Amino acid sequence: MDHFSGHIKELIDQLSALPGVGSKTAQRLAFHIINMPAEKAKALSDAIREAKENVRECSVCHTLTDDDICPICRDEERDRSVIMVVENSRDLAAYEKTGRYKGVYHVLQGAISPLLGIGPEDIRLKELIRRLEGDVSEVIIATNSSLEGETTAMYISKLIKPTGIKVTRIASGVPVGGDLEYIDEVTLLRALDGRTEL
Ligand code: ZN
């Protein structure tokens, strides 16, 4: 890529470091950005900077949000006695899209992975346990059906069992290793309806 000037090369390098962006796509995007009107390019870079500066974790459920407490946790209509545990904010968004779940969420911001050196203390688990001190009747574990997701589900269920709170796991109609966010709404609802007690 040495035939590109330093600035173009830097832009291509940054873009190709993004997930799913190969070097061809990175080049195409880089030249697209360079050819954009100045104000459009500025809006793009501002959006990246402002999202980085202002997006934080909800102090209750730990989803990514602009506020201290996210709109779902603020919503008086939601049933706070049912907590669905998901790995990330994209999984939360997938369930929200179904429009049928009326409980609240807990976002782990990851999953336990001995292979990657991610332990229970690296995800928002103690925050979940702290929430269980409130009036909670059911914890629905909706982590992915990957090895990491299953490991996390087992770990959480063992942790919660002694409290006497009902722990359920979404049905495994969800393809193994499938990321929740890519699964259609019907499958998600079926997985939720078919959840079983652990
Ligand atoms: Zn929240």
C-alpha cells in the first residue's frame, strides 16, 4: 500500500482494523470519505468522537446509553421482578425488537471465556448479584449458545440457585454458536417462550 500517501494509508489502516472490513473495502471507504464534502466527513468524525465521549453504561442494567439510567430501566411499565441476562447491548436490542418482553435486562458486557482469559470478574456479574437483593422473581439467562455463552449460563445459574430465585434458560432453538443479534424475531420469541428452569 506504499503507493498511497501517508494520510490515505493511515485512514485505510484504521478502517481495515474494523471487524468485517477487509483491505479492499477499507480502500473503497477511505476514498469515499476523502471525496465526501468537508461537512459530511466532519459529521462522521464528530459522531465517532461524541459517541466515544458520551456513551456509558447504564448504572442499573449496564447497557450502553447516553444517560446515567437507560430508557428501559426508567420505564415505569417494565416489570422489574423479571431480569433477562444478555451478553451485550446488541442482544438487548434484538429482544427489544420483538416488542413482547416486558421485563428488564442485565447486560454482562461479555461472556466468560477461559480461552480468552475472560473470567467472571471481567463481566458485570457482581452487579447482577447485587440487583438480586431487590424484589426479583425470575432471572432469564439469554446468553448465546456458544461455548462461552453456555459456560456463562452455567456459572450464573450455580451462583443464583442458592438464593431460591427462579433461574431459566432460553430454549436452544437458537442455532449453536449463533449470535443472538442475527436471529430473527420469531426464533427469539420461541426461545423465550420455550425457556426451561435450570
Ligand atoms: Zn438500564
